[in-house]
Amino acid sequence: MDFITQHPVLVVSLAKIVGLMFVLMTTLAYLSWFERKVIAHIQSRWGPYYVGAHGLLQPLADGVKFLFKEDLTPPGADRFVYILAPVLALTLAMTTLALIPFGPPSVQWLGESTLIVADSSIGLMFVFAITSMGVYGVALAGWSSNSKYPLLGGLRSSAQMISYEVSLTLAVVGVVLLSGTLNFNEMIAHQGGNFWHWNIFYVGHGSFPQIVGFLCYFMSAVAETNRAPFDLPEGETELVGGFHTEYSSFKFAMFFMAEYANMITVSCLATILFFGGWLSPFPESWTFMRYLPPVGLLALAVYLAYDTVVLARGIARIQLIVVTTGALVIGLACLHPVVLAIIQGPFWFLLKVGLIMFFYVWTRATLPRLRYDQLMSFGWKFLLPVSLANLVITALVKVWPLLVNHG
């Protein structure tokens, strides 16, 4: 106890890092299940179904499979860089999440904010600085494999990610102009009120709605994360698997974990910049909406109980009993006033992130892959001019009242 009282910052920081890593690794595993199930239902298929109830143990089975598969290294590969590439990609992808505020700074433990690992005054700049290096993991993977298909995939990724990063950055500068800060919590506080005050919608004195900026940001982010329809660095129909063709076992899995981590980062940034972050979309006077998280969990528990009794059979029934009990206990715990107050911010933040992730998957299940020349033309000839126009208009709207008053 003396150590905790003497070093509260260190203790809280370590606890937040461990907690974030545990939640993040679990989320990365189940995002693969989520994506496969959503795409399967969109295309009238079942998706993972037999490994556990509703396929809920499929991520565990995949993880065990990757751990025990034979780990092959191409004879002509640069061994050090070959191993470094997936580690670099995953490390950079996960590091950015330390800067994301999952709830208000008022939630504290030992005098430190508990819902963000590192609250930086220039958080947005830090995130862009880290994510801009993500291209190195893919590029080094393509080069170090000493094979033509990975090399082509790495070159494609380098050109694609650098090109679309320009549009992505310009798309968010308008939000920076409106909020006047690079700190994430201050950006969210600037959008206080109901959902009409979010940057994507708000029309006010010296403000310009950023719906065009969001669309440019989202399309650029899809290309930045190498997702369909912009997944040209992988391009299975042309490049077998692209930059990761020569990878196997857990190194292969690390690239996909990095991809999902980048998707989470992009969705978190979109939530913070355009959708009010951890703020509720409803007015503060609607106090009954505070009970939405526990009511949602209890409704989930009721559905799972029905599923357990009526539909499940064998070991799947045992698994559903455990999940149902967990949802019921957590839902009842959320009714406690202290817990109810703490979970408001994380609930709304994660709900918005989940909806954006759903659109990510929906896009993959719907749109075909573009040709590479179409991809580059779309970025340089359409997204870049539109992002720049949005920035110029936002800047003019921002300074116009000052010019009028000065005149």
C-alpha cells in the first residue's frame, strides 16, 4: 500500500496499460468473428457456427491454430527485417490507442484519469505521427520476403498509404480549426450538447458542418487501412496475398491484428472528431437515457436465456449459460448509481465506434475492388481537391465574423 500511495501515477498507468492490452487483444480476436458473421448474414450464409455457441469460440480456435502452425521463412529472405515487419506493424497500430479517451476525464482513480492512458495536449498530432509510420511494416514485409508478389504489394501499399494520408489529414484540419485545439478531450468538450452540436452537423456562428470532411476522412481511412474496396496491397486475384504472401503462422496473424487495430483507431478518431466522442447524443434533461446501458445488457441476457433454453444443445448450452450469467450480473451491477455514472462515457463512445466498424464491414461485403489506377486517380483527383475545398470553406466561415467586425 505504501508503494501505491507513493507512486500513484506509475500504479495507475500500469493498471491502465494492462487493462487496455487485455481488452484490446480480446477485441482484436473477436473482430474477426464479427466481420465473418456480418458478411455471412449480408450474403445469406451462416459464417462461424459450430465452434461454440454461434461460433463464439472460433477466435480461440484460430489463435491456437496460428500458434501451432509451421512457421516458414523463405530461404532468400532478410531474416531480421522479415521478423521485424509484423512486429512493427502491430506495435505501431496498438500504440495509438493509448492516446484515445474512452470516457470523460472526470472518471479518476488515485487522482489520475482512468479512461485514457496518455492525455496529451497534442494528441491528434501524436496519432498521425505514429500512424504515418505504419507503412513501414507493410513495405518492409514486401521487400524482405525476396519475392515478386510481396514486393509489388509493398510498393502498392507505400504509394497508396502516402497518397491517401494527405487527404485524410486535410479532412480533419477543419475540425481542428473549429475546436482550436489538438487535445482530444477538449475537442469532445467543444461538441457539448445534443447531437446537433457534433462537428459533423453543427451550423452556428463561425462554424461549418463537417459532413464533407467526414466522408473524405472515412474514404481516406479505408484506403489507409488497406480495406476493401481499396485492398490493393493484398489483391488476392492479382498478387496471391500481396505483401504477406510469404508469411505463415503467428506472423501472418500479426498483420491482420494490426489491420483490425488500425480500423479501431480510425473509428475512434472519427468518433472523437465528428461524432462527439463519449458524449451522449441526447439532451442532459433526458435523464432516463442514462439507464440505456443496463437495460440493453439485461435485454441481451433475456435473449440469451431464451436461446439457451430453446435453441442451444449440448456444450453450446453450457457456454450460453456462462455468457447469460455474465450479461445478467454486469447489467444488474450497472444499475448501481456509481457504476451507472462511470459507464455513460465508455458506453456511448464504444457504441459509436461499433457502428463505424459495422460500416467498415458492410463496405467490404458490398463493393468490389478497384483497379490500382482507379484507386490512385480517385485519391489525387477527387478526394484531395474536395478535402482542400472543405478546409478552405471552413477557414473562411471561421474567420468571416472577425473580418466583418474588424471592417
